Amino acid sequence: MSHAEPAKVTPSSPLASANAAGAVEMRVPARPRLSLDAIPGLDLLGIGGRRSGGDAGLLLVYSLWDHGNDTPKGRTVSTGTRLTPTSYAILGLLAVRPWSSYELTRQMDRGLGRFWPRAVSKLYEEPKKLVAQGLATAANPPPATRRRTVYTITAAGRACLATWMAQPAQNPVLESEQLLRIFFAENGTKTDLLTVIASMRTWAADQRTVNATIARSYLNNEAAFPERLVHTMLVGRFLADFEDMVTNWTEWADTIVSKWPSDIADAKADRHTLGYLAHRDHRT
């Protein structure tokens, strides 16, 4: 398959295989994830900062390709030669400007970490894979210097990236350890539940500070790559609206749970909220 052509499902394609009878069998790709964890500070692209550790933050999950080969931060990433969304993320960064492996991993962690987190320690093979497929070149520094190898996108790499951009993207799903704990709240105490809700409110407030700081850097002409603002602002507004939604929900949830009895097993469901949820599909 040419890198400049859309993916085709054939018996030799990674998306299909032939069974013993010779029929082509589709293999449905599983789902990698992306996160909205707190990111204090700014990055080189002006769209994020250093991502904080931990798994308790909210995750907004997008799925494409193989979950086993392209996984969230803290797990392994792509293996072999097949391009994954993370491969294309690296390619997209190279389309901005040439980077060393260190700079690329820094950008992946700080710039894309709010919505596409990946284990930094696992990212160093991605540029090499792109070079092997002719999608990037590597300029090796002289052995006596301490300079790093710098990767540059090729014409074939730009064509491959454009082809990927034109392909359908998978829908997002939500993943949150905090919501998981709330779902099973009957196994804890009222205090436990209110604490989890408060932690979500704190997360949203931290994220709001990050987004505001980034926006001010553009207003003050301090952000790197200001020419990309027209695109990155779309992502920034999405993240800001998501943070506001979490804040509004935590205020509502705190009000509801605070009125529950100490033994939350005796709490009663709010019928007004149930009615709202039951008729949302009829709202205009």
C-alpha cells in the first residue's frame, strides 16, 4: 500500500486476513486512549505544558487502529512497521519543523499530553520507524559532538499525513477513575464520594488555569508558532468547555450528595434529574 493512498482492505492488508477457506476476514481495530490530565506550564507549540503523573484524571478517549499497538501513557506503544495514530502524531510534529528525538518526546508529553498521552520512554522508536519507511530523514551529528539526531519530514511523509487526515476518525469515549469510583459509591462512604467529586472540581480548576495561561501567551505574542493558533485554538476551546462542564457537574453533584443521609445506602434517586435524562433526546 502506498503511503499516499487511502488504506485498502485486501488479504495482505494489516486490517484483513484470509482464513483456511480463502475468505477474507476483517480484524476490527481496538481503541487507544487520550487524556485530559492536569498540565502545568507551557510547551513549545503553545498548546500545553508538562503533564502531571497519576491515573486519577479524566480521560477523553479516541479510538483508531490497534489498542495493543498504540496505548496510553505508561504502557507500550507501537511495534513493527505499521503506522499508528502516535506515528502520525510524530509525523504531524515533524510537519511543523524538524526535531530531535528528545524534542519530539517532549512535545508529545507536553504539547499533546492533554488529549493524546503516551509513555515518553516508548516514543523514541517512532522517528526511526518513519525514517525506515521513507516518511522522514535523519541527520546524524558528527560522533565527536553532543548534538542529537534531527528528524525532518519528507514529501512522502507529508503525503502520508494528508492521507491519514482524510480518513474517517473514530468517535471519542470517556474514561475516568473518578467516575468509576462514583459508579460504585455504595461500597464506600458519603465522605469518600464527596472527596472524589471535590477532586474532579480541583482538576477542572487546574486545567482552567493552564488554558488561560496559554491563551494569554498568544495575546501577549509570547507563544511559539503563533501561525498555528487558528487550528490549536479549536482544541483549546474544546478542552476549556470540557473543563467547564466538569465544574458545573461537580457543583450539581456536591449539592445532591450533601443532602443524602450519612449512610448512602438510604439515599433516594432524584426524580427530577431522572426526568431530565429521560427526555434529553427530545430537546431542540
